[in-house]
Amino acid sequence: MAISADLEAQIRRFYYAEQWKPGTICRQLGVHHDTVQRILAQDGVPRSARLVRPSIIDPYLPFMLDTLQQFPRLRASRLHAMVCVRGYAGSEDHFRHQVAQIRPRPMAEAFLRLRTLPGEQAQIDWAHFGTMTVGRATRPLMAFVAVLSYSRRIFLRFCLDARMENFLRGHEAAFAAWNSLPRVLLYDNLKSAVLERRGDAIRFHPTLLAFAGHYRFEPRPVAVARGNEKGRVERAIRYVRDNFFAARTYRDLDDLNAQAQAWCDGPAAARPCPEDRAMSVRAAFEHEQAHLMALPDNPFPTDERVDVQVGKTPYVRFDRNDYSVPHTHVRRTLTVIASPTHVRVLDGANELARHARSFDCKEQVEIKAHVDALTAQKSAARAHRGVDRLAASVPASSTLLTLAAERGESLGATTADLLRLLDEYGQAELAIAVDDALGRGVPHPNAVRMALERRREQRGSPPPVALPLSDAVRRRDPTVRTHPLASYDRISTSEPTQ
């Protein structure tokens, strides 16, 4: 067990100055005798010989040693089961203590100090920094970290996910900040870089290969379980956590990235360069920049491209939000191309809509013209259905509607009024009233209503009661024609047959 420096000094003082025995020191200080023996053994004091009593595990020690030599990482529980089969009857706790004492210790591995030439290499990695809340959405806060291996110049950019598009955007932003790029980029075995690895055979992500071909650098993954090969970026991430992100406050992602850029150009660049502490990272970068490669003339496209299916409503779903499209493109497959600031919806090469990107969730991002066009189309459809029903029931209503339109009357309101009168009085009465209104030269629903009321009063009939019918009963506004009753009159006046 680890003990404090004061307690260690006390053990040495009692042993050398006061001439206490190790057993006395253990009892008086309340520490284990192995701890006292270990402290004194560091000074060359031989361990005191203690009486070793025989143990029931002694006959099985050769078997245990031989098994652990072949399988150094074999669990004590499995070895205990193997020994029990061979007759061991001791407890598992004591057995674990014995295994911990005899288990062979792996030899500590030594590493060479890795040095790189100026402009030769940079190391890339993602780091997770918790979450960020955007509206109702909680998104992971990821940091793209790039470090030039020679000068230790750090580039830091925060993103709301670790997808390939943000991975490539981080590269381009780092190249722009350095105004150049190294010849080799070293990666961990992350999925954005390595899709599959078997031995020395590596299958890179095809998008990363295309990106590397565009910028003319070599992507190189580190060996499996060899984190020391990318120790520069690992230490840079720890440096970012301790010296930049700790106790940092920010309004949003843009504010955080602005602070990160100022930190990279300021305190992070002013620190001593580990390769030569006589100069700063900024001075080392100025020396290294002359050895870096120039950037190509055009950037690599990093916008996200997704094929989406439009449902019954004129919206496409992208990144947990809905974006409006023209209603003429429902039930079709469209293409969404998204940048960090905009979302474009394409039909082939034709751009249908351009929206500001939202990182919220369940938000409905609309263009007013899309909604207005759908509303107008639906209103026009309802008006057309009403006009068709009136024309089929009362042909003269078409003339009345035409004259009403010439007078500047609202066709929608006129059609709705005539439909209500049709439901209340019936087809035959409405046809007579429409002819009466046209004969008087008053093409207005009020004139039709007055004609209907005069005829009702002349007949002495009670006022009509409207019976609203559901759409299922109407079956989309069916026209019910009145059967002529003349045939029934003839039947009532004819002589009965013999």
C-alpha cells in the first residue's frame, strides 16, 4: 500500500535512531509488517526471517507456477477451479492472495523517443467533451484536435457530432489556419479513417482516401494498441481539457470555437516548444511552415448529401428536423445537401428550397411561400368542388356565379351560401329561386334566399331545418336528383285493373 512521506520517515527514524524492531514499529504505528519490511528493504536491510508454517496449497504450487508461466493472464477463479479438481480444499480468498504473489509480472516496455522532421507529420484525433443543449436537443460536444508533430502547433474545433462531414471540415479548417499542410497525417483506428483492419491489411474509408488524394497527403493509422505513436495529440487533448475547457463558459458553439481559435493563437502558441524549450511553439511553427505543403486551389466538397423521401405533407426530414418543400413534390425522392449553416433541397439539379440549418430537434423550418401555395391550392380545390356540385344540381347557378363575379362578389362566400340553401330547400326549389333572382337582375345569394322564403310562406310550410351530413354520408358531395312525380299522379288517376 502507498504511505505518506511522513510515515515513511517515522519508520526509518524508529528503526535507526530508536533501535525499534520491525514488529514493534508495526504495532505502534498500526501498519502492516510487509510495509515496514518494504521500506527497510529499500535501504538494504534484509527481511527478517519468519517461521514459515506448512500450507495446504504447497503441493499445488508447482502446478500453479507452470500454468501461470504458460497463461500469465489466466484469472485466479479459473485457476482455483482447476486446482480444486486436483484435490485442493482451501478457500478462494486465500488462493487469490497466493496467486497474486506468484503470478509472473510482465517486463516493462521501453519506448524510443519519436522525432519528426519539420513539415513531415501531424496527428489527428477526436475528443469527447460532454454534451451541448440546443433548444430541445441534447447533442454530443466533440472536439477535433490536430497537432503538428514538430512544432506542436495545436488546432482545435468543436462540433456537435463526429460524422465524416465534420471530420473533413476539421481538416480543412486546420489547413486554413496553418495555410499549408504536412505530408503525413497520423490517425488512431477510428471509423472515420479505418473501416477494417486485419493484421497489416488496412481498408481506409473511401471518402478519406478521396480527401487525401485531393490534398496530396498520406493517411497513416497507428498500430493497434500503440497509443504512444500518437502521444503528441493525446497530450494535446489533455492540455486542452486542463488549460482551455476547464471552467470555460460560452454562449453557443460559435462562441466556443471563437474562444478556441483565440486560445490556439495565444496561450497555446506562446508555450515552450517541447522539442526545444528555448523557443516557443509559435517560433517553431514559423520555422516549420516553410517545410509544409501548399494548399490546392479549390477546396474539397464537405457538404452532407442524403436522399430523402417526401411523405404526404410537404416536408423532408433531416437531422431530426423538418424542412418545407413545394407541395408539388410530395411522394417523391429528393436530395438534401447540408452545410453547417444551410440545408438545400434538390430535385435532380434543380434547387427547390434553401433553409437556415437548425440543430434543434422536432423543429418545423418553413418557407412562407410553400405554406401559402398549399393553402391557396386547398382553398381553390374546395371552391371547385362546390361549384361543380351546384352546376350539376342547378345549371342556372353557373350564370349567377358568373354575374356575381363581374360585380366583385366573393365567389367562395357565394358558393357556400348557395350550397347551404341547396341542403335546406332542395334542388327543385333552389332552381326556381335562382331563376327568379336572375330575372330580377340581382345575382346575389340574398335574392335567392328571399325567393325561397316567399315560396315557403305561400305554401304555408314551416322553416327548413338543416341536417348536416358527414363526408362519409355525402360520399364527396354526391348530387341527388329529384325524381319526377308525374308518373305517380297518373297511377292515382288511372282506373283499377280488373
